[in-house]
Amino acid sequence: MNVQTRDPLLRRKLASRTPPAPAEGQGAIGPAQGLARSFARAISALVPLVAEQGASARQSVTLSELLDTIDTDAFVGLLAGAEGGPGLVVLDQSAFSAIIEAMTIGRLGPRAPVPRRPTPTDSSLLADLVNHTLRDLQDPVAAAMRFHRPVADHRLLAVMLDDVVFDTISLSVELASGDVRRPGQVMLGLPRAAADPAAPDLVAPGDTKSWGEKLETSVMRSPASLLAELGRITLPLSEVLDLGVGSALTLPLSNLEEVQIVALDGSVQALGRLGQSRGNRAVRLTSWPTGGAPPHRMTDIEGPAPRAATAVGNKLTGGSTEGSRSDLPSSLE
């Protein structure tokens, strides 16, 4: 009698298989997968919507590459709280309008609203949603961040964010309310934490400090003063003495585009431009003096003719009055 063997198809189904490797750029595990879960939970808790998970991806980009991925009409919020620097959250116009519409009227209309710029009220409504999403992430850098402020002008991101490598976590979702569905894109830009490897101790205990350590102790820790010069003008000393509250000093327009970092000896150490960093005024360095030598100085503006032929010239540097060494008598130098 012939014995009927089991179907080999059933054997293949019962056999254990190794799961396929995720495609390149796809965040099957880690914070990318955590963003999908935490965003869906935040939507269900705070908004009368259902967020159906879509594709998620994670990649590392530079600051310039990150800024190129942001649409002009997207909602951008600055994140703060991590030691590595500020981050950002981005909602495209479709996700932004759908969430705000559901928060305000309790549902999604049959037609998507006309694209518009976010308002401060929109930012207040989205702040809780962003913070709720960040708290549920399993990434320590993202979990420590909170919504700080909206960014109305995307051009300011170049000076608000540090020029470091960012880990971007993007998520494609579908927001549903009844029979109405809207697609959306959510992205987090998190600054990558700098590696801090333990430096090996090359000097045995009890040994004398090396020459480099002695040099750092005696010289490299000395304070150094730098001046940020927006421009220079030359005025007679008599007019400098007449300066007071309400006086105006005219600078050429070219000076507003460049700031010189000057040492106490007058040498130009670097060039920069005005900006902001975490809400404070700052100067971002853009270049170094060519060939290590100071670049050409800014063009001086000659003031009115001196009142007396013996008037001594004077220069204003960084908002302070300082007698020009080239114009002072040798006895004053």
C-alpha cells in the first residue's frame, strides 16, 4: 500500500524563515518606527482623526541638505531641550491643514482648505501634539526635546540651527475622518550627538607633564579678546567730542553684509555675517583671511571737513571711540 506523504507546501509554511532585510533608507526599526506609533497615538489622543501608518525612512544629512528638503509652505517648528543643539519638526501643508481643520471644527470637510501660512494660534494648537509625539519616542535625543517656537521665515533656519549633521526621520501618513482621507508628511530633524570616546591616557601616573600640557596650562588658557567690526569711519576729533544721544553715523551699504573679527593688534582673524543663535544676536564665521594675511580693509567714509586745520583724525571701531595711531603724534603712541 502506498503511503501518502505530507504536502511539501505545508512543510515550507511551518519551517522558520529569516525575515527579509529592510530596504535601504527604510526605517523598519528604531526611532523611525517609533515616530509612526507615537504620532498615531498623539493624533488619537488630541485630534479627532486616525493616522494610518505609511512608509517611514531615516537618513543623515547636512544642514544645507536639510534646508533643501523643506517646502516653502510647510509648517516648521523649532525644537529645544537637547544638549546637541536645536532640532526641528516639519509638517507639510496637507498634514498641517488637516490637523488644524480637525482641531477647530471637529472633522474634515469634503474639500481640502486653501493653502495658507501658519499663524501663532496654529502653533499653539500644534505644540501639544508635537510634545506628545516626542515624549513617546524611544530615541533619547528626541524624547528630551520640546516644541520651542514656530519659524515663520524659513530663511532664518540657517542661523537658528547649528551647522552639524542631522538625522532626519520622515513619515508618510494618511489622516482619516469618516470617509474623508488626507495624505500628509511629517519629518523630524534631530542633531546628531557628537561622539565622546574616552581618550587613552598616554602619560603614566606620576610622570612629569608633557611640554604640550604645560603649554596649554600656561598659554592656551589665557583669555583672548576679539572685536566684531561692522565698519569703520573717520571723523575729526572735534566732531567726535560733539557726539551724543541721537547722533547718527553713516556706514556704506557694503559693510552691512560683512563683519570682520579683529584681534587687539588690529589684524583681521576671520570674516562673518550677522545672524541669530537661539534667540541671541550672533556672528557666523564665513571665511578666513586669504593666505593667512588680513584681507583688504573696509572702505572708510570721510566725514565733513575738519573745523580746524590741526584737528586730529579719529576712528570709531565697534561702537567705541579710539584715536587713530596713524594720526596721533608720536609722543601719544
